[in-house]
Amino acid sequence: MKKKYLIASAPLSLGIISLMISRIVDSSVGSDGMLHEPLFFLIPLGFLFLFSGIIALLFVGLGSALNKKKKIS
């Protein structure tokens, strides 16, 4: 039972790590006013992992609650 929560929370933790790494890496503004972000791809990827982790945890939690309720009845 704990294993499915661990698997469902993996995208959530990957999203948090991706967003933290994107904040740590220095971005700079060029002389022409262009923003240079070396790891820009981590920002949308981090949000994608974050939201998919939240959805996965909700499904696992609701499935577990419904399963427990079915066993009681």
C-alpha cells in the first residue's frame, strides 16, 4: 500500500526539484535586452510533473478511500 503512494508522489518530488534547480541556475540579461535562461525547459517540465503528481496522488487517495469504504460495507 505504501508503494503506490511512493510511486504516485515521485512526479510531485521531481517537479519540485526541477523548479528548484531552475531557480538556482543564474539567468542573465544580454546587452540587447534578451533574457538568457540556460535551463528554461525545467520550468514547464517542473509544472507538468507537479500537476501530474497532484493528480496521481488524488486518484490513489480516492481509490484507496473508496476501496476501504467498500470493504467496511
